[in-house]
Amino acid sequence: MQNFPLNLLTLPIWWYTRGLTMVWRWYKRRTNFALQSTGLALFARHMWEPLYQDYTRSGRILSFFLRIAVLLYKTLVSGLSLVYYGLFLVVYACLLPAVLVMIIFQILNHA
Amino acid sequence: MLELNIEKNSGQGWPMKAASGKIAFVFGGNLEADRVSKERLKVFLENTLLAVLWSLLVLGILSLAAAAYLGFNAWGMAYVTEGKFLFESSSYAFVFWISMLTNLYLWAKYMEKNADGRDADLASLEERSWQQVKEETVDVYELFDKPAKKAWNNSLKFAQKRQRDLEKLFNEKSNEAPQILATDLLLSLLENTSVASLFYRIGVSVKDVAEVVKNYSLLAGKHRGLMENFAQIPFSALQEASKLHNKAIDPLMLLCALPSCIDDEHIIQAVFLNINLSQEKLENIASWLFHLKLLGEDLRLFSRLSKFKPDSDINTGLTSVPTVFLDRYGQDLTRLAKYARLPVALGRAHDLKEMFKIATAGSGNIVVKGDVGSGRTTLINELAYKMASEQVPSIYQDKRLVKLEISGILGSGQKTESLLVQTLKEAVFSGNIILVIEDIHELAKAVTASGLSLLDILINFLQSHQLTVIATTSVEDYTEHLRDAPNFEQVFNPYELRHLSRNEILLACCIRCSLLEAHNDCLFKYQAIEQAVDLSDIYIRGQNQPQKAIAVLVEAAARAKQAPHKIVTETLIQEIISEKTHIPAQTLKEDETEKLLHLEELMGRRVIGQRAAVTAVAEGLRRARSGLASGARPLASFLFLGPTGVGKTEIARTLADIYFGEDRFLLRLDMSEYHGPDGITKLLGRSDMDNDTPIVRHIKNYPFCLLLLDEFEKASPEITNLFLQILEDGRLTSGKGEVLDLTHTLIIATSNAGSTDIQDGIRQGLSIDRIKTRLFNQTLNKFFPPELLNRFDAVVVFSPLTQDEIEQVSLLQLQALQKELLQKGVKANFTINVARDVAQNAYDPALGARPIRRYIQDHLEAFVAKLLLQKKLKRGSIVTIDLVDGEYRLG
């Protein structure tokens, strides 16, 4: 986006190069933020530690299953966030061609 | 900082270019009218296009609404809800889709504007210049942000205006392009808001500066060609920006680069000198404004990230347990930081990084050495903030930073040993605690019943358990209590806090002032902050920076809040420091100026004769208070030599009374009391003494004072040697190791050494100067080492009093008796006969004028006392006392 007035013409190139890079970076930031909010990585780090320092046999067994359950839940939530923000990425990628197609469609129909 | 090699450009383009490693810097922002006009046109057209596109966006929304409405009318709600109206062939839909395309363009522009970095990211340039293998060319103009580009290009406008004014003045037209001067750039920068705020901080009006600059530059006349030093400005601005790790070159960086552009007429330097704006000050204020912006960004990031930190005892990993004892005897700093209940901490980022390196390298236990007020608590608070937002290495993540309250444990009334162990065990068991122990040396002093100190117990515990402890202590206490404690250095890694430079202390104070301004609704002038740092450094002893400067600023903010104008000025800072230290404020007040200028006259009313001594003292004090005296020595120091009773001590008392105004500023020491081998201990004290000695106590309480050392020759040789250091460096180390500042102390030493030689010299009719020379050559060496005599500002020889002078002294003493009688309501006059009688009978060449007081007491006061008791003198009496036939008579 350096040269006026060619910006409008270079928009498609920009859209899939620099624009896509920026949107990808945004996607990574949002998903990192989402992962941080669930604490998935931190939780996974302690996967093999018993909950609340309960090192008894029963405590370890219970911790294992509970941790699996919580991990699954956190993974699901994180996964949904990845998908949710991923949709924006897909929409971004499809938006420009969709708009161009609709404009062409309108022109052809009017013609 | 980016190291640039700037050189002349022999090719096309800007006259200068630079290089750093493999990166070549060029400048594409030349100030030719063509380029500037093209850029202005480009900006104008871009803005116009944006306006058109925004209009299209609005039109598109309206078209969408219209298409939906028509569809609804024709086909019902389902047609609209299924979105079919978007895909039908209609003018409205067509307009909508065209506007969608323009919307995408606007969105792209918005994304570009908010992009994280530039193609040539300034912040990474320094690193890339070291590591770069491939050659790269960077256009410095593209590193300017928009306001900087605008200010840069607008300098052409000011140059053109100046040229037109000159043409009018000289009545000649020129077809040549105007030369761009640094003053044109300065005028352009003065229109920028951040530059205006900088000048506002130093209390200078931007309009006034602009006026002066315009007039100066007109007077400078005509110039030809682009001046070399002006061409250097963009590169200097780049260096200024890299110093601060700024992301772009903004108008403040251009302003900081200006003073380095030395134009022929030195206009910029003259203007900045006139408003007392040095390069250092300019950079400091620019740094302040930059860091304030950074602080805002950091706080926004912090508030986003700290939301995820659990605020209970349980961590994200669900491995920890509640900590009952720790909660009772500890303070959760991460929780406080999460809710911003800790003071905002800034200035110890470098130390924090070093701590992380130590922690990640090996044993995580660290003892931070630093004096009180130097930033230990700031460092801990900064760590708490970082842990609350998890911006820390993994060993500190998902953990709580808990400060152990030692005083709570010691004062709990329970067995401190078991309490400490229980608390530590809880921390270990919880697994998510980083323990902070402030002033860990206090544990070394707490000895349990078993004979071990709490510190020994802690060390033993840490050797066998996995717990991270961060401790703080002072350098002195570390040496005294910790360094030699068994196994301490095996368990704790020492880290000494970096001493902050003056500019770093200033920056920390400036940021703190920004927070104080918000809290107290006041404004700090930059000079006031500078004064607080500099004056507290000089005058407030026993505390460290930046704590003492911040204490002064906090008090100043509280006072300014109550004041009508709400501005903290240098005067307010001086007043606060003067109140704290009893030292007169730096700026001389009017009455003090008058006193200093007429000191000889004022002292002459009480001191008879001895003009040389009075002049020497007055001149020494005037030199010191005018700021000409060296700051590293005492205010002034004098050695008075002469027979006893000639006025040596009286001069000192008179000076104390007239200049200092109160007795409490004078300390008189009879040096004959410090004669023996224990003299130095008596003078300075010992480390095991509870109380300070008189001199130590006095200097601590009244750094600005008069120290009178009578009979100086009788002090022990160790004390004489001690004064070599005092008179040279203006400091004194007490027996307890405290360093006292005597740079605001006036020292007067009196001595009878050489009295006989002085009297012989007077009898022989020698001048005072010759007597003095003889003393130096023959006599004084027996009493004082020559290097000590040379350190005094003046050595004054007092001559014996003449008969006239003795009579005057008698009259003065009689006046004192008159004052005492006046207090009883009796107005008594003494005739000249009485004065002469006193002078003749009381004066003793061996004792000088000293017996006069005793004579008056024994004879006159006894006479008056009898009269008072006989009721011959009562309230309201006006009498004359005369001497007739050797007896006192009432007239």
C-alpha cells in the first residue's frame, strides 16, 4: 500500500500477501489469548501431578481421571476458539473473490 | 543505541548518508518544493479518496436497506431473512456490492494503519545492524511517523515565508529556492502538540519561543545552499530514537536532534540557552513523555493478561493447596498486583532481567543487596506485576509471590522456630509459592531457645526442601550478618542492585510525578523535579535515591493540591527541603542577601577591632553563599590565632547570632577536652555506643551550622589529622561508620599558639602581615602540620587590644548590664569614667578582655544589686552611675 492511486488496483495482491499475513498474526494473537484464558498449556504441564498435592494412591487415580476430564474440557473450549477465529480467517480469504463475483454477477445480469 | 557513521553523500540525493554494519541509511525526504508539493498532493488525494469511499460505504448501507425493504414489500419477511435480496439483480444490490469492495479497501487501510511494525522496524534496527549479513538500504524518511513527516515538510513553508520577509526587508526579489534552516524546522515543530507539551513542562510559552526564533532568523539574513549540519538532523534524530528504543522517529526526536545542528549564527543554541533548555534536559523530558506512553501501553496489556491469574490460593494447574499459616503471616503480592493495589513500579526492568537469568541458571534463591530507598521494594513489586500477568520465565509462571511478615512471626507470642518451619513447610507443600523475605538479616538477629538463629533454621530448611526464596537486605547488613553465616552463600545467590544514574533517577521521579499529578490534580514543572533530585542528593543525608526525592515530590504534590495555582515549582521544592534540613533554600532570600552584603558593619557593632578577621569571615561567607565556593569542602574554614581574650570566640558567637539567627546552629567544642589518647573516640564515638557524640548529633541535625573549635592546638594529633580530611573533603566518618556531610558547615578554629610571638611582634612595631609570616616560618609548625594550615581558607592573626578598644569593649559589656536592668524597669546610664575604670582595672595583658566581664560582675553588679535590695532602684527609675573618688555613686 505504498503508491497512490494504484492502491485500489493492487488491493487483490495486497489482500493475499500483506493483508493475509496481518490477519494470520491477528489469528495467532487471538488464539494465544484464548489458550491463555483456558490455561490449557499450564494445565497440561501438570498433567501427571496429582490434584491438590494428594499423593495417595486413590488421590493419584482420581486426579488422573479428573485431569483427563478437565483437559478434554479445556481442549474442547480451546478448539472451539481456534475454529471460531479460524472462521474469520476463512471469511477473510473468501470475502474478496465473493464480492468480485457478486459484482460481475450484477454487471452480467444488468447487461 | 544505533552506531551510525555519517558521511557526505557524493552521489545524488540528500547530502548525507550513514551506515551501521551492513545497513546503509539514506534520506528520501529532501525539502525541495516539488517533492513536498507532491507529498502534500498525495496526502490530499488520499484523504479525498477516503472521504469518497466512506460516502460509498454509507451509500452501500442505504442501498442494502432499500433492497431489503423492497424485497420485504414484494416477497415478505422470508425473502429478507434468507438474504435473497442480496443476490437478486437490482440497482440497489449492485450499489451495495460495489460499496462492499470499497469497504474492503477501507478495512485494508485500517489494518495497514494499525500494523505492528514497519518494514524497516526501527526498534529492531540496532540488533539487525550487528547481525545483518546481507546489505540493506533503509530510507530514514520512512522511519518518520506522520506528525514528524508533517513537521519536516512544513519547515519549507517557514523557509518560504522567511524568504518573502527578507525580500520585503531588502527590497529585492530572489528566484532561488529558499534555504531551509534549523530555525524553520524548529518553528514547524513548535506547531506539534507533543513538542508544545515539552515546552509547557519547562514553563515556557511556545508562542514566545516562536516569536524569538522568527526575529533571530530574520536578523541572520540570507543564506545560500543547504547547510551541511542541517542535513545531519534526520540521522541525529534516528540516533535519538534508537537510544529510547522508540518504534519510529517522532517530532520529539527531531527536536532533540536540533541542538546538534550548529548553525553559523548559533540561533538554536542561543534560544535554548535563553530558556535554560540543555541537550540533557531536552532528552530527559522527551524520555519522560515517551516512557509515559509506554507505561500506558504496558498497563493496558497488563490489565488484559492479569484477568487470567487466579486470585485464590489454588493455581491454574490445580496442584496447590490452601496455605493457612502463610495467609496469616504473609501478604500475597501477586493478588495485590492483579487488582493494582501495589504502587506502580518502574525503573528496575534491567535488574529484573538479571534476576530471571540467575533464577533460570541454577538455584532460584536470590538475595538482593541494596540500601533502603534504592529500589528493592520497587523490584519486588515489579516482579509481582509481571507474575500477575505471567510475563515471566516458566519457573515463575502459575505461582504466587508471597511476602513473609517476619515481624508477625516474631511478635506472634508463639514459638517462632516452629512457626517459621510450619509456614515454610506449607509453602513447600503448596508447590506454587515464591517466598519474599524483606530484610532477611533480621532473621539472623532472632535467636531461638535452641541457640540457633531463625536464619540458620531457614538455611537448613532450604538445603533439604525445594522452595524458591527471594530475600532483600542492605549491603552493610549483608556484610555484617549474612555473608559469614554458615552455608548462606551456598543457598542464596547474591545480587547487588544497580545504582541508578542521575537520569534514571530523574526518569523514575518523572513517571511517579505523572501519577501524583493524576491523584492530586496538580502539575509538576520539570525543573521542580530536577531540583527535588539534585537538592535531596546534596542536602538530605542518611537516605537513598530515588526514595528521598520521591518523598519530597509527594509532599510537594500534597501542598500544590491546596494551592490556588496547583503547580509544583522549584521554589516549593526548595522550601520543603529547607524545612527538612534547616539549610537555607538555594535561592537567597532578600533579608539574607542584605545581611551578607553588610556583614562587616553588623558584626562591627559587637566585635571591637579585629577588622581583618571580620572581613575574612564576611568575604568567605559571601563567596560560599553566592555559589562560587567549591561544593566538596566545608562552607568556609578559618583559623584564628592570637592572645587570649582579644575576640576570637566573640566573632564566632556574633556570626552565629547575626547570620544564623539562633544559638542552636552554633556548636562550641573545647578541644582541650579531646587531648588524651581517647580524644578521637570522645569526638566521634564508637560503634557500640547508643548515643551520638555532640559533634555527630549536631551535624546530623543541623548540616548548615557553625562549628567553633576553641583551643584547637590542644587537640590530640589524631584529631588534627582528622581535620585534614574534613577541611579537604568536607566529610567526617563517625565511630559508627556514618558519613557526615560538612560541606554546609562553617568551621572556625581558635588557638593561642604563637601568642607570645604576636605580642613581641606588636611591641617591636611589626605589621600584622610580618608577624603572620614569622609565625608561619618559625612557630606554628610546632603546633600544626603545614598541610593543615594550608587547608584553612584563611589564617587570621588577632592583635592585642589597644586601650581605646578595651574601653569600647567595656562600654559594650556595660550596655549588656544596661539591658539587664532595663528588663527590671530601670534605665541606667554609665558615665565614661566608669568605662575607663573598668578598662584600666579589668584588662590583663595575659588574659585580654576576658576579666572585664568578671570585674563588672564583682563590682558594678554588686553595687547595683545592693541598690535594688535597698529599694533605691525600682521599676521606673532613671539613674546615672558615675565613679567619684574611686567609688560608684548614683546620680
